[in-house]
Amino acid sequence: MKLEQLRPMKAVTAELPVDEHGWAFEIKWDGMRILTVIRPDAFSLWSGNGIDASNRYPELAPIADALRGHTVVLDGEVVAFDDNGRPSFGRLQHRMHVGNAAEIRRLMESVPVTYVVFDLLHLDGHDVMALPYVERRRLLRELVADDGAWTVPAHRLEGEGASLLEAAKEQGLEGVMAKRLDSPYLPGKRSPAWRKAKARPQQEFVVGGWQPGEGNREGYLGSLLVGVYESGKLRYCGKVGTGFSSRELERLRPLLTERETDTSPFDPAPPRLVSRSARWTRPELVAEVQFGEWTEEGILRHPSYLGLRDDKAPTDVVREG
């Protein structure tokens, strides 16, 4: 397999292990998952579903100079921080979908990003994915020195997971990753050796339709109709009608219109009260949504839109937790 065809290892959503022996703990970064491929004569960035993102984040290109002469594959997340130093997926939205070079250069000043590197997959012709997590992290720390545009964050060892999750909740962060110290890296696979413990209810959902707005939103999107995959079927999970800026409403309109279809992608179809005014779309867009909780019927309470993400394949979106 070519290095550029590797896909990130994925975690399961679960509680932190009760017995923390043999586990390491990291902050869950609220960003865009990126694999970086560095060769002596080339540099590229790849999203979680194989999209070439090399031109989106030119401030990360100097990492290739810092590792000149090496052939390396890194795993991490591109993160935009808010004014309080917290990762902000909403802020990252200003960078994620921009392809115009002049606009990207302008946004580099107003919305800078940082590449948070947390794993090493290949090093100078050697596949290191079979090595234990703790050994890969040691090699990564020796290889990559922190810079303003990238960093290798520290991880905590057994006995510190619960306190790190509590700190994440207090600071409004997404959550904590728990990783087995002896775990290999399994590209493209979801493994219980990696767990993500959420500090707040938030996850991806597939957009299967929308409802027109009313009042001051007349002529625009009123709410997105979203779902998750279960046993190969897209199950309806509710309407998301808040969290949209005026700019985002404008951006979403053509994306939804060009994907319109006559039939509902949800199985079973949403309730008639929802379906009768729905405009259906092909299930190709993935939205990040924060919410209060799940109802017993599997419907979201108080959902709020955070943004679209193109680093996730729709068919990989399942209910978390």
C-alpha cells in the first residue's frame, strides 16, 4: 500500500477504563484528522477519508523542512484555537472548506492553525505501526520538535485519566482519549484499544434532508435532518435548527440543492410531521453537532450545528456512546 493510501486508526466511544493500569490518556482535540506524508522530495496532507488537503494549510509545509531527509507518516489533528486557547471546531470551519489560494493566505493571519501530532506510522522505510503505542510515542517525541505551527502534546499515564477528563469538562474541551500502552496502530480500523470518553455530547451526523425556514429564515435553511448508520441503514435522529451563521446558511444552500433527491434516505422515514415539509438529499454531507442528550427514542435533544466536516465518510458515522 502506498503511504498516501493509509487511513487513520479510529477509536470506540466508551467510558474511561476503571482499571487505568496499562493505559495512556490524551486530550481529545476538536479538529480535522490529518495524516502527513513527508518524503525527501515531497510533502502532502490527507484527510481521514482520503482527500488531499495539502493546499489548505500552507503554514504546515515547513514541517517537511524540519524533517528533511526523512520519510515519515504522522497522524494528528489540525486545530484552530479560540481566544481562550481552547480548540474550536467552529473557528476551524473558516479554514476547512477554503480552496482559493489568496483567501487561504488571508485567513492564515486571522485564523491560524496548529498541527497536533500524536502518532507515528512510518519512519525511513520502516513500518512502525506494529510497535506498541508507548514506543511509537517515544520515537515521535525524538523525531518531531515543537514549533509554532505544530506540537507533540504530552500524554498522561495510568492513574491520571479521570482527573484529565474532569479538567476537560471544566475547560469546555471535547473529551479524553484512552489508549492501551501496548496497542499497535491499526490503519482504517476501529479498535477498543483506543477509547474516546466525551466531556460533552457531540458527534458527527449524516445529513439526509432539510426543512425550509420560516420568519426571518424564510427562503433559507430552517433545519437539517440528520441521522446515523445502523446495520447499513441511515436512521433518523432529529432536526438541527440552531448554530448557523448567516454566512454558513449561504454556503449550505447550494450544497443541499445540488444533492436534492425525491426519496428519503432514512430507513424508516422520519415522522409524517417532519416528512411532509422535508426536502431530501443524498446522504453525502457530514455535520458536527453538539447536543444535550439522547431521548429514549433515539432522538437528539437541543442539538446545535457546529459545522460540516469532509474528513469523515458518511458510512462511518454511527451513534457514539
